[in-house]
Amino acid sequence: MPQPAIALITFGCAKNLVDSEVMLGYLGTGGYHFVKDPAQADIIVLNTCGFIQPSRDEADQAIQEALAQKAKRGVRVIVTGCYAERDRGLLAARYPAVDAWIGVKDFDKIRAVVEGQPFRPGERTFLYGHESPRVLSTPRGWAYLKVSEGCSHDCTFCAIPLIKGRYRSRPASSIVEEARRLAEGGVREIVLISQDTTFFGRDKGRSNGLARLLLDLAEIPDLRWVRFLYGYPEEITDALLDAMNHPKICRYLDIPFQHADPGIVRRMGRSVPGGRALHLLDQIRARLPGAVVRTSLIVGFPGEGRREFAALESFVRSARFDHLGIFAYSREEGTTAFGLGDPVPAAAKERRRARILEIQAGLAAKAQAGRVGQVLEVLIEGSYERSDRLLVGRTRFQAPEVDGVVFVERPGGWDPAGEPLRSVEIVAADVYDLQGRFVA
């Protein structure tokens, strides 16, 4: 009798995606096969995000849809991840028909959960290693690689330490071994991720841990690009910038400054206000010519009035970020900032968010226009789902899933199994995406 079909659906960040890939790996050892459409599954596994309210709303809707499938067809429903970890008691009472709940400590027990076998619950957030089975779900040519779990910072708005615990680095040797195996399997770009990648090794008393790791990864022959996401501004060191001069390390920094006004930054539990941030950006651009910087910002934090928001507007104009994400403040129970209330109206938050995006769009359009005529190395991810005439790829200055892409005219005789890194001439640009054609 064939094993049941499983649909594993991931919500939230890239770190959740890696957890799902590892769960797929463990399930694969049991001979299960996987389907993308929950309507075709015998078992539905939801890997949820519980970071902010919109994420929880999305997970609630998915749970309700999965339970509708259960009522209709008798499928089993298993809910995992951050939301299940954070609010398991509340959720179990709300959705008693869910067959099993596992948080973030037992991803490696997913096969036992599916098979109804007893297991010893984990005592801390599961952190996989190179020996863990894993089924990649990203496009051919690149993969995420998680270097740690948890966070040891005390940002007043953030619930991650409540869910994941304190920071724990993987052994550098395990990361390098995983990257080597991925590269031998055809991966050309490794994207290092964690809650705070620049903190890597500090929990073990190692200084410049990320800089050393980057240089170790650069020694892997088949690996062509190494990128890391999420770095705290105070952890961008000279040693790290020196390491990023290596030709395999993408000159791409993802630094969530969150805000610029000194009072707001202080209430957020952060330590780098706008003036210091601009100085850091000058240092980065002087030491790494051509460096690309992405940031994330929050509008509507308690205490943000017209003056504080004006400081943020001025900062965005002066910083000239290449990429920017902006979020409305979400008041999270259990965080230090929860006691500050949520005095900024939702409509005001949305107006401010739209204003920052408007400023950034003007800056980005000008930067994008400067790319036209350049010949760039592009990692081709595959066909564009809306047109068979186009392929989709990324440059070194575009991180997966959060930045723009390059649309490339599909040539005759295109081999999807060929080398994914190709030279492309940029022929057109809009605010976020580029268009190009292959260079012979």
C-alpha cells in the first residue's frame, strides 16, 4: 500500500522555509511523497509564522481551510512552527480538530508525529546540521543555509526571543560541509540566513565569526556567490567588510535600521540612530565600492509623531538605499514595547508607510536606470510563470524573494539544465526589475 501524500505549506520567512525543507527530508526517509495542492493530499502540514498579527491571521485562515478539507475528505491536519510554539494552548482550544501540534523544537520528529509514534519532546529550538536530511524547494542554482537559531538582542518590539530563545550558532565546520555538498549538487549561490547573521559565533566566544565563515565558504570550488542576509549595524566590522572584498562574496548588506529618530531608536532597544547609520553607510561604500544596501524600517512605533517621522523621511532620502522594506508597527504581547500601547492610528501608519515607499521608489528608479547598458552576471532561476518567452534571474545586487529580478529573453534551444550563471546585457529598467538579453 503506498504511503500517504503530504502537502507541506510554509508561511513566513526564509528560515521557516529551511525548516520545511528539513521536515521534507525527514519525511522522505519514510517513503512519503509530496504534493503541492492540499486538495490532493492525505496529510496537510502547515508550518506557520507567529511573528506579527498579519502573519497569525494568515495562519488562522490556512488552518481553517485545512480543517475544511478534513471535514470534506477526512485528511489529517498537523500544525507546526512559530505560531504553534507561541500560542499552542489558545490554538488547541480554538481548533480542536487539528490532529497534532508541534512548535519549533521538534521539526526532526515530524515523521514520528505523522506516524503517530511517541517521541521525546525537544527542550530548545531545533537547529539542523549538515547530517540532517533536506529536500530543497528553491529554484535550481541557489539555496538558503541557516547558520543559527534564536536571538540574543533585546529589541523591545520583537517577539522572536520569546519564541526561539537565545542565539545558538551552528558549528562552522557543519555549515561549510553543507555548503560543499550543495555546491557539488549544482548550487552556485549560498544565502546565509538567521535572525542576526552578523552575530554568528559570538555566543561561542568567537570574534569575527561571520568574516571567517565567509572566507571559508569562498574556498569551495563550485560555489560562485556567497550572500548573507540580516546584519545588525553595530556588528558591521572592519574585518567583515575586508572579507567582503573577496570576489565570491556578494557586496550586498541587509541592515535593518528600523528607524532614524534617536528617541524612537532608543525606545526600540536599538543603538544606531540616523546620524550614526549614515556614517556607517559612508564607511561601507568607501571600503566596498559598488556595495548594495537593503534596510527594513518600522513606522507607527509608539511615540512617532510628525517630527519623528520627518526624521525618518530625511534619513531615507540621505541614505539612498538600493532596496527597502517597510512595515507598520504591530503591538506584540509579551514584548517590552507592549506596555507602550499602540497610539498611532492604523490609517496614519499606512499613510506613513506609503510615503516612505514613494520616496524610495524615486531613488530606486534613478539607480535602476543607471544599470541600463551594463553587462552583468545573472543567476537564471527558471521560466517566468506569466510568459514562456522570458526567463527570470537575479544579479549579485538582488537577494532572492525580497528584491527585484531580471527578465531575460529566452533564446532558442535554451537548456534548463545548463549552467545557471550567465552574462546578460541590461536593456531596460523599471523601479524594481530589469530586462536583459544574453551576451554570446
